[in-house]
Amino acid sequence: MEKLYQTTILEHGQRPHNFGKPQTVFISREGFNHLCGDKISLYSSKNKSNLYLMFESVGCVICKASASLMTITINESSIEKAINTIDDIMNGIKNGNIDLDVFSEDVTCLNQIVNYPSRINCALLPWKTAKDLIEDLKYD
């Protein structure tokens, strides 16, 4: 699992999926980690029908990789499913128990973050920011 963690984090950190700002932005949110300086901007180019997020970030490889994995995991989900998924992943990151039977092997590599307590907030930042954005979509 340690090798998967290192490989997946490096791959997604160096070549993240859904990185960039879409031409049309329906709603956006920014997140900031005051402890390390990570900053993320999330963008939704669609309305409530099918979620699709893109991001830009300045920060560590863990934050960027986590954002990449987050967009792959929740894009094209309904708002309710995305919120449930985000809650499950955030709890999994904190406790090191993201379920391999439910989520992809790549996403479960985030279970290793629990071994690096100072990096948990780096991994959580994209998920927290996405939840804030989606909650705003839900009530918009």
C-alpha cells in the first residue's frame, strides 16, 4: 500500500486530472490551509444536473493529488451522491479506512495519509472546499 500511495500521489500531483479553469464558470469556491499555505480554487461549469468540477491549486503534491482524485471520484455524480461520497472520503482520510470495496484503489491510497498527521489537512482541503461548493449548488 505504501508503494501505491507514493506512486498514485506523485502521478496525480504531477499530472492532475481536471486541472485548470473552465471557460464557463457557473460557481466557484476557494479553500486555504492556513497551516501550510495550500490554496485551491474549485470551479463548476454546470448547474445541478450532473456535477463537474475542475480545479487550480498552489500547494503541495498531496493537496493537488487529492483534488485530482476528488474530481475523478465525484464528477458526473448527483449532488446528494457527491456529498455522501465526500463525507465518506473525508472520514476515511482522517481514520485511514476508505473502503476498497466502494472506492477505487487509487482513492484508497489516501488511507496512508493517516500515517502523516501533519498532511491530513492537505488531503482534506479539496474535499472540504468541494463540499462547500456543492452545498451552495444544492441551495441555489
